[in-house]
Amino acid sequence: MNEIKINTDVIKLDSFLKWCGAVSQGSEAKLFIKDGMVRVNGEVETRRSKKLYKGFTVEFKKETYKII
């Protein structure tokens, strides 16, 4: 599990995927999220503006990221 530190209390899912380096562009994140390829706390998430908080986990491309 990769622990990713954010500098704010909340971050949007598409921004988080860019922040942690899982994607290089926001447009990539949008497509992966729309296609149901991202899970938040174990549930498929299709909203790119889903708000993430510290303690949440994100699964994408066989990697798990924990927000700290």
C-alpha cells in the first residue's frame, strides 16, 4: 500500500490521481474514473469530483493508495 500525504483536508478524486502520479493528465483520470476503473474505500467510483479525505483508500491499476 502506498501512503500519499495531501496538504489539504479534502481532494477531488481526479486531482488525487494526478497528485499521486497514477496518471499524467486530468483527462486521463476523467476517462479511467468514468469507465469504472477506480475504487474508493472498496467501492467503484464514477464521479471525478468525489471528495476524498485523510484515511480514504483508492485502488487503481492494481495499486492501493492510502491518503494520509
